[in-house]
Amino acid sequence: MQDGQVGWIAAIIIGGIAGWLAEKFMNSNMGVFMNIILGIVGAIVANAILSVLHLSLGGGMIAYLIAGFIGACILIAVGRLIRR
């Protein structure tokens, strides 16, 4: 975890936590595997959106958790819109 980057194992753990938090916040019902995917992909999506807006959360685990939570909430909302 040099230069504020998160390792693979930490990404899985933090992604799972971020996905689980988003699942509870958005009143969704997903499994553990989907929570991990939502958290990791959500962090990528949120960081991409923030970089377009020229904003940064910084580096490290807390920033990854926040980005994962925000991105997972966005992904859940988009998934709901598509299913309608």
C-alpha cells in the first residue's frame, strides 16, 4: 500500500464493506459477492466522476471506502432505473 494505493486483498475487504453499506442505505437486497463487486466497481466509477469534476478524495483506505460507497449507491440507482 504505497503512495496511497490499496492492495487487492484490502480492495476486496473495503469493497465489500462499501457495497454492504450502500446496500443498507439504498434498501437493496444483494449478496456478499455482489456487495464486493458493487464496492470495487463503485469506487472506480466514483473516482472517474470525481476526476472529471477535478475533485479528489485523496488516497488510502478511508477515501476508497467513501468512493466505493458513493459509486455503489450510484450503481444501485442506475440498476433500478434500467429495470423499470
